[in-house]
Amino acid sequence: MFLIDVVEKCKANDRSAQVQLYRQYCDGMYNVAMRFVKNSDDAEDVLQESFIKAFQKIHQFKGEVTFGAWLKKIVINKSIDFLKSKKEHLVALDDNYMHPVEDENWNIEVGIKLDDIKLAINDLSDKYKYVVLLFLVEGYDHSEISQILDITETTCRTRLLRGKGYLKELLKTRRYGTGS
């Protein structure tokens, strides 16, 4: 059965089609949630909430993107919402006054391991961490990230530029014990 047929059956509230979609996407979407929430129980909660929302809103799926991409956006938003709910205080800073200069150089020193990079990304403040994760790990562009996070593209570029700078400093600090 073609995926579009399964989605159409889900729109008609067919439970077996919902189970089929869930089974097809649950592992991949769990991994997406884990990259954000870093806890298996929390990732399972986010995953369940994401599928509930997806099935409630499936009539909004128009096939303009793949179903997996549509679902992934829901999982990312639910992951971010979950992380925000765990924070007691969030301070919104306006980065719109900045005019970032594009810097495509993501090179790091030889010998730094992927696990070190992942740990360093996790230590970034949320406003930088989400942009860096969505750009580097999930492969979204500035336009897509700005839509997901509900920020301007200028803010997205600024946060990515700053996040990259902070990430490089964190990696230097961990490697040499000093940021300079």
C-alpha cells in the first residue's frame, strides 16, 4: 500500500492505518526527539504527544512535503515546547538589530570527536542550541528554522553565527582547559 493511501485512511480515522504510520516512523522520530530532550522517557513522551497531534491535524497535511518531513517538524516543535516547559524563566532577547555576516566555515580542530561536539552543543544556551541543532544535525535552512522557531531569518542567522562561535569556544575550553 502506498504511503499516500495510508495517510488518506488516517484522515478517515482508520486505526490500522494510524498504527501502520506509527510503526513506520516511530523509531526515526524517537531519535529526533532524543537529540533534543536527551532522556529516553522524555523522548517517548514527546513522541507520543507528537503522534497524537499529527493524527489530530492530519487533515492539514497536503502532501507538499513528505509525510516524514511534516511529522519531523511536529516532533521538533514538541521537543522544544517540552524543553521550554522545563525552564522556569525564559528571557527573550531581540537579535534583530544585528546584521550577521555569513560564515560557512564549520571546521574544527583535528582530534575533536563527534561526541565532544554533541556534548558542547548541548551546553549551549537554548536559543543557540536549537538553531545549531536544526542547522547542523537536522539539515534545515534559515527559512525553515525561522518558521519552526517563529523567529526572523536575520535572528536565525545571528543565533547560528553566535552559536557556532560559542560552540568553538566550548570545544577549545574542553580541549585545552582555556577558551583562549
